Amino acid sequence: MKISVFPSYGSLNSKPVFDALIEHLKNKKENFQIDKWDHDTDVAVIWSVLWQGRMRNNLKVWKEFQALKKPVVVLEVGGIKRNTTWKIGINGINRDADFANDEYSLDRWKKFDIKLKPWKRTGKNIIVCGQHDSSEQWKNLPDMNAWLLEQVAQIKKHTDKNIIIRPHPRNMISVKMAGVQTQIPRRNPNTYDDTDFVKQLDNAFAVVNHSSNPAMEAVFNGIPVFTSPSSLSYDVANNNYTNMTNPKTPNREEWAHKLCHTEWWIDEIKQGVPWERIRNQLVKKYNVRN
């Protein structure tokens, strides 16, 4: 297996993740190269699928490997323990990715030290969360303003609850609707990108989100969610606004066990725990040479 790793195209917080993975590849004497590829390369490793800033050059890598039907392993910030654990998946992010987690331990969830709060049936607000529309996860979807307007229009057909539009902290919007509040996320100055979202869940009845981390945070806190099939929370989510006033609140145990095998601590990445899973999947499912 010949691997091309692209640390130079990662965000600033990606360095320790790439360093840990590269250390493991060296220790295992894997055949890899850094920031380049050739016709003999089997798999690329990039940071995120957000084609902006330092990560803009990843788009060329992504398109070429996809065109050649060669897999791309995507490293990304985690959503369970943000900026502490890190996602590693094949050919995408969130539920569009293959995390090689069909087999999972029943003990790993304890390591995250997160208690799933009981589902709530109270709350006055429906929070519609936007996300970054420069990401590959937003491919073929409408402008973010148009998407938000459409969600609000559909929700209003089924409930008169208070609706709050909450944009991504780095993807502001211009949409305004009468009777609908726009809530700008307040950044925590002591962290890379944490916001005050969890605090807003105290008064939330439901959270609407296409495929990003707010839905996951809501599920942890017992708030019913409405998502697309691209969301990692989809298996415990609602997918139809007709049950907005009485959303499903399914058992989350199996979901949590699988979810915690999508994210890894730096020391686990150094040890190769997630890479061995990914590597085996590349050979078995994507016909990558061993």
C-alpha cells in the first residue's frame, strides 16, 4: 500500500493529529510520502473536506483521487470531545464516511465520560442550525440562506413553537424572517471554536441540523433532533417534520457505542488503533493492495 499524506494542507489544529499518524506509519514501516502523490499512490490522507484557506489545495487531491476511484482518508476535528478526539474516516465526513466501525467494543463509550441525559419533552425553542456551505458535505445543496428559509417554512406547517436560526460561527448568513430570531453564536475566547450552543439547549424543544455536530450535542443532552441521512445522529433522529410536536426519542445505546469508534485520542492515533481499522477496511472493501 502506497500512501500520500498531506499535512501542509491541514488547519492549524491538525498538526498533532498528522504528527501522530505519521509517527505510526514510520514505526510500522509503511510506504508513505508527504505532500505529493504519483500514479502509483493507492490512498490519500487529507484534513477535512472544507475547501477554504489552508485546506483549499485538498480539493485538487480529493477530485483527482475520486476520479481515479482511489480512496481518500479524511482526518477531522471530533464532535464528541471537540479538539480532544479526532475523526478518521474513508471518503468523506460524518455519516457519508466509512469509519470501519461495524465492529465495536461495548466498553469504549465509558472512556468519553459522557452521560446521555434523559430525553426531554419540554422546551419552547426549535433551533435550526446552519453549517459551513463551503464544505463538501454541502455539495448539491442550496445556498445556506435558502436552505434555512425552507426549513423554517416547513416547520411552521406543523408547529407554532418559537423558531431560532443559528448559523455556523464561521459561515454567517443574511436571511431574516418575521417572527424568527437569528442567534449569532458567541465564541469562547479560550478555545479554537467552541461556542455557547450547549447553554441554548436548556430551553430547546428540538434541534434541526443537516449533518454537523450540533445534532450530536443535542442528542447527548436529550434534545430530539431532525437531520438528513448524512448526519452521524441520523440513526437516533427524526427525518420528517410531520412529527415535530411529538418527535421520536429512540434508545441511544447502540448508537453511542458505534459513534465512539469514529473518534480517537492522539495517543491512540500514535499507537495505530484507528489506522489499523481503516487499513484493513481499505484492503477488504476498497481493493487497496496490502
